Amino acid sequence: MTIVVKIGTSSLTDAAGAIKSEAIEKLCLEIANARLQFERIVLVSSGAIGAGLPALGYTGSRPSDPRTLQAASAVGQPRLMATYSEEFAKYNIEVAQLLMAPDDFFTRKRYLHARATVEELLSAGILPIVNENDAIADDAIRWGDNDRIAALLAQLLNAQQLIMLTDTDGLYSHDPHAKTSEEVNLIHEIKFQEELDAQVGDSSSAQGSGGMASKLAAAQMASWAGVTTTIASATREKVVIDALVKDKKMGTTIHPHPKPLSARKLWIAFALLPKGRLTIDEGAEIALVKDGGSLLSVGVVKSTGDFLQNDAVDIENRQGEIIARGLSDVTSTELASALRNNLKQSSVKSTNEVVHRDDLVLLKN
């Protein structure tokens, strides 16, 4: 059984960004105890940027300048790893550092290499500690938080569970600070773009970059990868082992989707920002949902947004329900020309193919 444990910046650093030694000590003890029953644990740890900011003179709110964030990560990452290495050594656990970026999951050669490396470390009894490659990867900075990296890593390793440790007890029905708010203990399925009746909000920490919305997005990715996710408080005693043995009511558990997606289709569905939206007719909807076909221009009744070839687009039916997301094989200009000419003298490719089946993810059962 493979488990991915993710902990965020707000749970590891104080208001000034300095690493809280007691937080590291608690986490390492809990993982060491959990490894007595579950040996294959991978830790995804934020905190490098937050740990490095004080060295650059930042003690208040988190800056947004990418160069500053990258420099802070370069300073903070070795500090963070040195702390982990020293603490895990108390339990005779060797650790390894892995810095990853989104392309490590979506370029097949790098995907296979990353998986082989992590598997080799786990086979040797070494605990991999993963962080975004913030010091050099712009995409990692843009993602901002390790939440989605953790979800993709769980998919890459065919993990059974993702444990996301944060500064709240889980998801709530409304703002956690509101008196009427109730904890949501179980979610059977997160449908695509479903919004809980909650104000999950942004990061509650000046040093962190995630927030409950980011956790929910990562849990959605993990669910569609076939992975069970638990969101719980990092300060809760025995939180890691309790999340694994499931003999106590705690946090929020999100069940896996019954029809998991591949890593590439996870990327299309959840990691890319849609640049446009295509409204399709009933015939095209049947072709996509029931027949497993590609989207042809003849089935598109409306196109909005400015997108290029290979940009992500949402596909909705006439009722406004998003049923799929895919990579467009044409530009918005080409498609608009086809629609203006009633698809008779189209500037679209001769196949009239707008989204190929291999580049399309169905989000409706």
C-alpha cells in the first residue's frame, strides 16, 4: 500500500516564515510510527519558500514577485531538508530529496523516470521527500502550492491514499469561522466543477499560497485518479495513522471516482486553464458521451473565448452543463470562420475536427 502525505507551509512555519521545529518533530514522529505498518510512504512538503523568505529580509506578507520566490526557495530548500534529515535520523530513516515540476508528470519520458526513481527509493526503505522545483520552474510557481503535485504523485505511484495535512480540521459547509458552519466528514464524489455549499477561501497564512480551495481541487484530481483523499489538521495527535486505519471520525474523506483518468487526461481536465467554451448540439453530445467520438465542427453551435491550437476548452451542452474538456485542434478564429459560413466554406482542417477523442476528457457519466 502506497501513501502520499502532504503538508503545507502554514503548518510548518510561523508568521515570520521561520520553520517551527515542533511541527517538524511531530510530523516526523507520526510518519515514523505509521511506517511500522505502512512502509511505502512519500512525503510532499511545502515550506521552502516560506523558510527562505526571512533570509531575504521578508518577515511579513508573502511577496508575489517570481524572482523573489525563486530566490527564497533556493535558500529555504536546503534548510528544510537539513531539518527533516536530522529529525528522521532519530528513527533511523534515510530521506531523499526530489524536486518536481508539472512537466515531470506530463512528458512521458520524464513521467516514467520519476516513477522509477521513487519506486527505487521506496524499495530501498528510503523516505522520498518531494517539493515543487520552485527555484527554476515557472509553472511550479504559477501552481503555487504542492497540493496538485501531491495529487499527481499519488496517481503516478498508484497510491491508495492521499493525506493532506493543513491548518483546519477539514472541509466545512460554510466559512469555518461562522457559527453555523459544520464539518463535512465524507464526500462520495466530487463532480467536475461542483461547488460545495462552502466558502473554502484562500490561504489562511501570509506565508502559504494554497488554501482549502486548492485542497479541494487536489482532492478532485486525486478522486479522478482513483485515490482516496483525507483532509485533516496537522496539529491533531496521531493524525497520519488515524487517517490510515480509519477507526476514528476525523477530517474530511473524499472517495475515489469509479472511472479513474490517466495522468495526461488529469492534466487536461484539471491542470490547464480553459481559454474558451464550446456549446454543442444534441447530436454532438451523443457522439461524445455515448459513441466515444471526437468533436467535429458540425456539432458546434457557439464558440466563446480567444484560444489557440492545443489550448484547453470547455465543452457544454445546450443546457449549459459542462460535459467535457479538451485540447482544441483549431484556433478560435478558424472556428469562428466556420460558424459564420455555416460550416460550408470552413477554414478549419478538412477533417472538421475541433477536439480529437485522444485529447478529450468526458466529465459526465
